[in-house]
Amino acid sequence: MRKYETFFIIDPDLPDEVTAAVDEKIKSVVGANGGDVVSYVPWGKKKLAYPVKKRSRGLYVLMEYAGDSRLVAELERNMRLDERVLKFITVKLDDRYDPAKEAARMAANLPSFPEDEDTEGKGSAPLAREEEGIGEEAQTDEAEDKE
């Protein structure tokens, strides 16, 4: 099983009942094709960067799910056919997804890092910048703004 993330935009002019129906339809497509919805987070109505299908606003939704490539193809096919969905994009997050490990990670509230990735040395750049005095300049500017 692989883990995917699909970000899509729904027509904001739809009533709440219709939006809920779109949500259920998308979740049911994932479930019917052997997938598992990990998270489904509506971000709310926001202004689009550019007009899409003559709309300047959209209801943004982020969904993470696990499944295979056939699931992604079927989900995208359904989104293309549904005129209530304005735009979508799918990204593969992990090649190997284990629901038990994900549940343990969520329970412990730990970040998701691949086990075989070397994470040493990452994140040390801000410390090095503070040692050089760059961080001190920002602190003095903040202190002057408060006065």
C-alpha cells in the first residue's frame, strides 16, 4: 500500500448539503477501491490565485489516504467527471504505508520521517546563523520597535 495526498477545490457556491455529498462521494470512491482515508481536512473557502471555471473563490480540501495506483486513477477520473470539483492534484507521500505504524505515530504525535533517511545535520542552519550574529540583529530591531 502507498500513501497519497489529494488536494482539491470544490465549487464554493454549493449548499452545505451538496458539499457534504461531494465529501461522501470522494470518501466512498477511496473505500470502494480498497483504500483507507487517513485524514480529510476541509480548509474552508478561500480566494483562488487565478479564476478557475469562472470562479474566484473555492472550498479547499486536503485528503490523505492509502491505496494503490488504480485507486488514484479511479479517484481522479471521478473528480474529472464531477463538475462540482474545480481543480485537484495528487501527490505520493510514501511508497510503503503501514496503518499500524501510522496509528502509533499519530498516538505519540511524532512527525512522519522515513526510518532509513539520515536526518543528522538538518535544521542546523538557523543555529549557525544565530552564532554569526544574524539572530542578534533581529532581536535588537525587535527591541527598538517595542520602545
